[in-house]
Amino acid sequence: MAGLPGVIENYYNDQEIAVKVDVELLPDVAKRVHKDATKRMRQKFEDSISNEQRGQLSTEELKFTPHYMLLVRAQDLEKA
């Protein structure tokens, strides 16, 4: 994942920094894995709610795309 641009979303300590990465910038393999995981998450979510709850959600809410987060160390980050 070296060289990927991202935005620091949360700083826990120097050993744990959450960085949000744009899914479109991921290498092909990681992008496919994220796409497959997204499908599974959507299905699990839809299976866990009632028809009434599903009816209250918009298409955008049902077709959500989860963020791609990396947990990195401070020494692994480079300034843009």
C-alpha cells in the first residue's frame, strides 16, 4: 500500500493512525477485494433489518460504500 494518498481520519498514537484511502486509487487486487467485501456487508445489513426498516431507507443508504481505512504507524507516513 506504499505510495497511496490518503487523509488521516484518526490519530490514536504514533503506532496507530487511521488513514482513509480513496477506493478508486487502490491497486486492482485490493479494489476487487473491497468490492466483494462491500457486497457481503450490504447483504448482511439488508438481512439484519425488517422490511419496514428497509422501506424507510433511501437507495443511497442501501447501496452504501464503506470507507477503505488503513491503520499505519507514524514512521510509515510521508507528507504530500
